[in-house]
Amino acid sequence: MDLRPYIEKFARRQAGVEAALSDPRLFDVPAKAQELAREYARLKELTAGGERYLKILADLAEHAATLKTEPADSELAQLAREEVTQLQAEEKVLARKICQGLAPPDPADSRNTIIEIRAGAGGSESALFAADLYRMFTHYAEKRGWKVANMDSSPSDLGGFKEIIFGVTGRDVFKRLKYESGVHRVQRVPATEAQGRIHTSTATVAVLPEAEEVDIEIRPDELEINVCRASGKGGQGVNTTDSAVQIIHKPTGMIVRCADERSQQKNKVTAMTVLRSRLLERKVAEENARYAARRKDQVGTGERNERIRTYNFPQNRVTDHRIELTLHNLSAFLEGDMDCLIEPLMAHDMEQRLAALTL
């Protein structure tokens, strides 16, 4: 595959974006300016990689000519062969990155993310599993230098969560975590099981890109906002003031509640952030449904009616059913070592997108 036309295309687009960024009027629309800045950074990396790729092709041609003219046992021929081996390995890596650049990135990849975990089938054991997933995600965020902020939670009696909602901020958060949307299944012996039988429980994970005001328009008359006294742990400041906020979006019937902050205003802002993100996800899901027949096999579509992963404690096994990959490192995975599955999921997604482009 001749990649030269695509490398030239990246360079032309980079020059165009650079010119657009030099126009001061662009920054009157901050969202557009940020979008172009992200695209410029991506194109700059692709163009630099493309230039290196073309240089490698030229060097390989030069070495090939040397090997044709020099005696096979000469020192120059030996050096050329060693150089060819190194350059061919680098060429493969760069070619893959350039091919990946052909598939347009998900506009939401660079956004901060809201994660909602809810206990599913399995009663109190599913709530404990929901807490395990929450810890897993927070540990992974710590390893990547991301920040986690709790938004709302509903604890269970045994220390788990019936539901917990939290935000994650940092670089490429949604890009890496979007494949976690779906039904997670656990197989283990619950602490409450007297006879040592293995139980199967589930928890549902929703990963939402944080919506911006320009994405979703919400009119004030579409909202019903109620305040009430927060309950649960938190001390006198939480339990004696009307700080909890509940927002009902009338057109959809969607309800969002936030009570983690002592300030009513902060809870309102957080609840609006969650509401926008849920509405954005709904909007994207409706658009994706129009192309469901063409995209039904693509990883990361966010379908929640299928289990995506099984966590088997007796066998120390974690299996991702979308790419049929099984690893026997469950204990480390739950401590946040998740890249061993996230990286293959990202690679599979890219392969699917490149295949769709060729079709």
C-alpha cells in the first residue's frame, strides 16, 4: 500500500488547520478553537511520522543498492543488513500509525468522562461487585494520573454500592474507558455463602463523555428542579441543610440526583453535567441505531444488553467476550492493571474502523 498520498494529505490539512488557528476571530468560539487545536496536534504527529516513514523508505532503497553491489561478506554489507533489520521494524510501526490516522478519531475521545456503576442481578453480592469495579476504575485512574470526583452514590447495607456515579478527568480518558460500557459478570463465592457455592452476579457500567453546553441545548422550562436534605454519612453540614438536588428533564423523563457536595449550587452544577452527558449519550445512540446493521460487530458501541466481561475468582481469570481474550491475572486487573485488556480492545476497534473505511 502506497502511503505517500495520505502523508501528503495530512501535511496539506495540517497547513490548513494552522492557518485557521492563526485567525484571532476563531477564539470567539472557544469550542471550535479547542477542536482545531486537538486536530492540529494529531496532524502534526502524523505528518512528523510520515516524514520519518518516507526517510526510512529512502534509506532502505539505498541499503538495497549497497547489498547488490557489495560482496556479501564485506563489512559494509554486514552493516547494511543490520541497518535494514532495524529500519524494517520501525517502518512497520510507522506504517500502522499512519493507517490508524486514516480513520477519523472519535470526537469524544479527548473529553472528560462520567462513569455510572449500578448493581444488577445477584442482590447484595452484585452491590459488593459494583464496589469492586469502582475501586478498579479508581486504581486505574491513579496509575494514569487522572483525577476522580464522586458525584452521587447509594451505598448498600454490606458496604457495596447499589449505584455510584463519578467523574474522571485527564488526557484520553474516554478514549481508553469507553470500552467498559456494558454488563460485567462476576463468578465467586460470596462472603455470605455458608456452603461455599459459587454465585454469578452482574453490575452494569455506563461510560459517558462529558457533554458541553454546545452539544445539548436544554431550555429552563424543560427542567423541574427540587432540593431536599441529603441523607447518609457526611456530618452535620450535609444532614441538616437542603443541599441535595434532583433534576427532572421533562421531555425525556430523565431524573438526575446529586448529593455529594455540601453546597446546593455545586450539586446543581454537577447534576446538570450528568444530565447533559446522559442526553448526549442518548443522542449518539439514536444516531448509531441508524447504522446498526453496518456497525453491529464494532467494539465500543455502548450496548448494555450483553455481558462484555466475566471475572472468575476461583480461576483468577478475566475474560473479555467481545474479543474472546482470557487472562489469568484477575487479582492484578482488579487493582487497576487494565491495559492488558484495554490495549487489545483499542486495537480491535481500530481494525474494525479501518475495515469499514476500505469497504
